[in-house]
Amino acid sequence: MVMRRKAENTQKTKKDVLVEMLRTAILSGELQPGERLIQEELAERFKVSPTPVREAIQQLVAEGVLSHSPYKGVQVAEVQAEDVRQVYLIRGALEQLAVRLAVPNLRIADVKRMHVIQTEMQTQLAANGRSEMLALNREFHMMMYERAEMPILKQMIMTLWMKSPWDSMFVVPHRAEMVLNEHQRILDGIDQGDAEQASAAMLHHIESGLQALVSYLDGK
């Protein structure tokens, strides 16, 4: 009876599923910062009633992923320059921890896939495949964070990603090339089974992204 009740409690509601779908759309760049969201359109798009849409929006507004005002309605939250440094500093700490925990749990198939992603990102960079490269970058990172086997940690990281200018690879000049080089350093640590080396490379990756973005914003 206890096991059945536990299984029932872990089943995802329509609201939970919709929250995940909206997060994915935001992280992938399908929904852009400042883009307005209409509840009726979302209900039709995802084939659900207005109630789970309203509940999902309320949760994402509370998390700061979406914003709401009487004049603009519900929008994907825009990145504020003064928040960028805080977001990146927290990301560095959390993502370094996630990689340290993940390395011992990565399977051979995971590592092979990460190498394939690295190659595909290089191909997309040459072809200027912006959306494809963003999606591959997300997969590269989230594969590690999933293997950390700490769902709360992964959720915190995902929330911070949605507060970050995730298109900085193409906004900051030459940042995409730097990202690939930094990913390779992470892979080098993973290939050696060295969790400390891989996690240190991840911290450097996040800090490098912050420095590149700050330098870019200061020069605008």
C-alpha cells in the first residue's frame, strides 16, 4: 500500500508536464526573452485545458522564469545586466558540483554521445547553425547534470540557465569557438575518469563565459 501510494504521488500532473515543456522551449531558444505568452494559445498549442496552463504560468512566474505585469501580460523574463554576474557565479558553483558527482556515474554510451555532440557542434559552428548548436550545447550539459543523480540540483541549474543569456555563444564575438575549446577540456577530464579535473574545467567554462559577457557588455 505504501509503495503504491508513493508511485501515485510521483506521477506527473498536466501542470508538471507543461512546466517542463515550457522550460524546454525557453532553454532551447524557441521562446525568446520578452516574448509574450497567451494562455489560450498555450492551451491550444499543448492540447490542454486552461487550468494547467494557468497553474504552470503561476509556478514559472514564482520561479522568475516568466514575468507578469498588468500592461504587458505574461512574458518570458528578460535578462537584467545587474543579475548576470550573480547568476553566473551561482551557476559555476552548482555546475562544478554536478560534474564532480556525475563523472563516476557516466556510462560508456554517455561519453561516446558527448564526443559526438562535440563533433556535431563543430559542424554546426562552421555552418552557422545557431539553433542546432544551442540545442546540442544544452544536451551536452544536461547529460552530465542528469548523471549527478540529484534532481533538485539539476532543477536549480535549469532555473539558472533560464535566467542566463544562453545565446551568448552568438552574441559575444568568438565565444562559440571558446565554448568548444572549453567543452574539450571537460571531455578530457571525463575521458580520464578524473572528476576533479572535469569539474574544474566546468568551473573555468562558466567563469570564462561570465568574463566574455561582461567584457562585451562593458564595450557596448
